[in-house]
Amino acid sequence: MVALMMTAVSVSAKDNGDSDSDVIKVVYPLDFADVKRVHFMLNTLNNVIKVYQKNFTEFDFSIVFYGPGLQYAMKDFKGTAYKEKPYIKHGGPTGKGTLGRMRALKQLAGDSLHFYVCGNTMKMKKVKKEQMFSFSEVTPTGIIKVIDLVRDGAVVIKTQ
């Protein structure tokens, strides 16, 4: 059974009066290959985005793709160590696969949703930037990006 675990990380936050302090910041590490977990994560993310938009709540969400999870940010698998799976483009609750759902989430949330892909994993798996979502940003190390986002006030939500 897939469960959602929220891990709130205590950080020594400085409240210097920035308007940024009212923004809800969340990071979703996507470091797993299980498609059921990915769809569950996308369901919860979609639900939260819709509620926050309806209530005019500012948010800044990030998904960090690394390790086995990098495949979910890819649009082309040729020449890489990853093999394209049917669920990337087909299936799931909307029938559009994980790729279609990621695109729909990005369209829904706009600049309030960021996709970071791990440069280390890309190098190890022979993945080029052109093979990733056009709206993804390469970060040198995925786990360091998660740590940096937490240090900047984000809460980690880990799908298990």
C-alpha cells in the first residue's frame, strides 16, 4: 500500500520581513521507480495545487528527480541507461501516463512548480539535457538540491 509521509524539517528560519515568508514551500523528492507511488504523488500534488489556487494561497513547489526517479522527467530514452516504460506515456488515472500528468501539473501551476533534474544521475545514465522536459532545470546534485530547498524553508513530502 502506498502511503504519504510528511517530514517537516526544522530549520533555523530567519524572519526578516520578506513577503516570501507567507509562501508555502514544499519539495517532493522523486528518487524511486514505482509508478504507483509516482501516480499517488501526482494525485496529492494536483489536489494541493487546486486547493491553494482556489484559496489564493501562494505556493512554491518543487519536484527533484534523481536516481531511478529521473526517468519520470525524460521525454527521450535513446542512448541512455534507462529503458522507456509504457506507463511513461500511457495509463494512470488520466490515461496520459506520467509524462502527460507532469506536463498538465506544470501547466496548472505555472511558475509555482519547479522540476529539478540531477546532473549526477544524468551523467551516470548518459542522459542529455535535450532528453529531459523542456521545463526542467538541471541541478548538479539532486539530494543537495533537496537540502538547499529545505534550508530555504521548504517542507519535504516523501511518498512511500
